Amino acid sequence: MPQVPDPAPDHMTGERSFHLVIAADPTSVRSGLARLTAAAPVVDLNADHRATTELVLAEILNNVAEHAYPTGGGTVTLTLWLTAAGLSCLVVDCGQPMPGGNLPTGRLPSVDLPEGGFGWHLIRSLTQDLHYTRSDHQNRLSFLIPG
């Protein structure tokens, strides 16, 4: 049975927060994205903020499924909460750590886009306060999608 990450902290309760644990595979990522975009607080965002949220989270969750659990079998925990600055997000998994223990730079190369190319450029462009830590065998990625 795959290890389930510790729950993300409960920063808020009620309709201004959302918590989800899904299997780290493409089908579960798609259904998880559909669930979160149909629930508060995401459903209450304006259309542009909602589209940005879905794009960023799709990229991050698919990266977890593909790279943190390359052989499958893991889970990912997602917690979102609405703040005055936008939508704060925490993604936690127990998969492989980021190479070198750091986030990819996300710089766009002039020719071919290698792994960590366009996706991380997009994530870095659309978020603020992006932080990655590895602690107790868990990857923890936090960020703000400004709104």
C-alpha cells in the first residue's frame, strides 16, 4: 500500500479551503482537477484566475505523477485556501525528491525544451512565493496563484 503524505495544514476551514488526496496517475489527476475546479474556493474565482489555477495545478500534479512516482503507486495531497492575495496552494507527496533537491529553473532554452523547460517556466511565471522542501521523505511545494 502506498504511503500517504501527511495532511496539509488546515489554514482555514469552510468554503474558503479545499483538501484532496489523489493517486498520482494521469487518470486520477484529471478527475482530481475536475473535482477541485468544481468546488469552492476555485469555483468562486473569476474565469481568468480559475483557468490559471487549473493550468498551474495540472502541470504540477502531472509532474508529480510522472517524475516523483516514475513507477506509479503513490499519492499526492493538495490543499488550497483563499487569502487576500490570491489562492495559496500546498502540494505534498512521498515520491522521489527533486533532482539536486531544488526546483528546476524554468528558463526557456533557445532550441529544444528539455524536461523542466516550458512547464516550470509556466509555473514560475504564473505563481508567487514558490517554495520546495524535502523533509521526512516528503516533497512539499507551496505557492500562491495571485488573484
